Amino acid sequence: MTPRERIGWARTGPRSELVTLVVFLVAVPLGTVHWLGLAAGGALVGLTAASTRRALVLGVYLGAAAVLVFVGWLWLAGVLGKAIATGQLFGASLAIAFVFPILGAAVRGFG
């Protein structure tokens, strides 16, 4: 089986939803390690999506999950209030968490 056939199977095969779920669960921790992990996770999710539109939607979902994990981590550490008090810096972190997975998922449009 060629790599192109394998990707096609992952996108439209009988277990495509399971493949997407597994890749999504791998992509979320990537985004918590480094900001480039958000783009890499988005690319992984995008490559397994059946269409470019679905890839972008999955990128939004990945960004939302990354924001929830980030805010939850700050809350558990007891510093959420201090982080929010940083204003634009906190807002930029949330924007990056949404934009980078979507940009990564846009790789689906190339193939």
C-alpha cells in the first residue's frame, strides 16, 4: 500500500472517525508542549480530514481544546487571575492557541 493510499484510507476508510479521534488526542498534548506543537497538531488533524472544510473545523476544535487545557492548567495552578491581569499578553496566548491549529490544518488544502 502506497503512502497516498494509506492517507486515503485514513480519510475515508471504515475507521476514519477513529483515526481522526486518535490523531486529535495526540495533537492536544503537542500544543501544550510548545506553540509550534499547535501548528503540528493542526497539520496532523488536517491530514486525516476528509475535506479541507472539515480540516479547518477540526483545527478550530483543536484550538478550543488547547485553550481549555491551558486555562484549566492555569486555574489548577492558582494563577488564572494573574494571567488574565496581564491583559493583551493573555489575549495573544489565546489567539495563538486558536490561529496556529487552523493554519496547520490548512495544509489539507495542498493535498
